[in-house]
Amino acid sequence: MDAIEACHQVSTLARLFARSVAAYGYSASACGAFRPIGGDAKPEFYFCNWPETWTALYTQRNLAPHDFTITEVRRQSSPYTWLTAKAARRLSAKEEAFWKEVTEMGWADGLSIPIHGPGGQLAFVTMTGGERTATPVQRAHLRCLAILTHERARKLCGFEREQGPRDLLTPRELECLRKVGAGKSDRAIGEDLGIARTTVKYYLDRARQKLGARTRAQAFAQLALWGET
């Protein structure tokens, strides 16, 4: 684990991770995160230890949006196998096409590890290769390895500090959202701030959209995660 912290280049870190997971029977792996934080976030890879043929295919056919082995991290908090992710959803035609490409690479299954951080941060480490299934103890080891590797990769790629609500929202939007957390209605917030109820709604809708939240409650939850309440 000390070797991970000693890495000063992403390429070195990627090689170290590849050697580490090879001991568990995995020959291909990747690490990345959904950026920017919010509803329109897309997977961005810090490194990929993939065969050249898969890298080219994945890029040329823009498979990332249909790669449920990665997007499933939105719904999971613990490591899961690719087959588990496949069984948990009704695949779209494009997801079916993606899985066909995966199996044609000779990959029958894999393991993905979700990494959740403050303020809605969402990252992933995924690996595949061979027919071996990791035991619960091996999964625990791989999870620790994945978390440390992701953290180091994030820093090396210059993403050590993520934007939080204070960076994304105006002072007025923050103020309105905090009052929502206090249980106040739009009318009450407007009276407190001396603005119209419709203006309060505008500020709250803007705050929700900027944070990628579906509801005001979700938006306020993000404030709480960042300690901004």
C-alpha cells in the first residue's frame, strides 16, 4: 500500500495496480470518476489497463454511456460483479450491444467497486479477466486497494479538491436552501429575506439544478454532506 502513495505519475500507478490485481486473476482494469458532480456527470477515466483492441473499440463506438458495469455504481455502495449488475436491470438495446462486445473479448464477468465521497462525488474501479470469482476476503482486499488507488489517481490528475456547494451556488441560493433545511416554506423564506415567493422558488430551482439534485431535499442533503448547513 505504501507503494501507491509513492507513485508520482498516473502511468506508474496504473502499472502497479495492474500487477496487484493480476494476483487475483484480473488482467484488465480501469479507474475513474463521474465528472462534473451533478446530474449530467459522465465517466472520466484516470487510467485504463485495457487491451489496445478494447480501448480502440470503447472509444470509437462511444461505449461509455452504455457501460452498465460502471454506471451501476450510481445504485450500489458495495463491490458487485458484472453479472449481478446485468441481472439487476433490463438492458437497453445499446447495453445489450455493449455486453456482446464484452463477451466477444472473452470476458465472462468482472468486479466493479463503487467509491462514494462527500458532496455527491462518485468514482469507480473496475476489473475483469479469467474465470476466477473473488472470495469475500479477496473482495475486501481489492476494495481497500481500489480506494487507495483511486485517491492517489485523483490527486495526480489534479482533482484533489472538488467543487462544493459554496463554489457552485450564489449566496442567495445557499441562504434559501439552508432555510428549506430549517423546514420553512417558500412564503416564509420570502418574508425572512424580503423577496417574493416566486423569487424564492427561482433561487431554489437554480440551486437544485446546479447540484444535480432531483428534489430540494436532495439538494439540502448535499449541503449537509459538505458541512454547509
